[in-house]
Amino acid sequence: EAAALLARLGQDEPVIDQQRRMVSVAVDPAVKVPEIVRAFDSSGIGVDDVMRRSSTLDDVFLTLTGAPAVERDPEEVAA
């Protein structure tokens, strides 16, 4: 139910982590946390925690290129 609600608010398909009992989704920056909380409340879906995380440069790179940034071995870079 939480994933279906977040699918309506998000920009992508929600990601469900069964082990951690967590659902996450990318949302438009205009969507504020109180709006998300109100949506859950009005739907009768209980929530333990709501967190908003800003995109990292790696997130942006992955979105633009479709590939994760390549991490280099620190010893390789120093050589």
C-alpha cells in the first residue's frame, strides 16, 4: 500500500526493501515532507519514519549516464 501511494507522488517506480521494511522513491523537489505525511495519514497507512534525502553527485551521474561512477583504487591514482 505504501509503495502504491508513493508511486502516485514520485517520479519513478518505488523501490521496496522487504528486510528493512522501507519504501523509497524519487520525488519532485516541490513535494514537501508534510504533503507526504498527510497523504499517508489520509490513506490510513501507518508510517514509522519519513526521510528526505538530497541527490548526490553520484546519483546525478547515474541518472545522466545510466552507469555508476567508476571508483579508482587510491594507490592506482597516486602512481
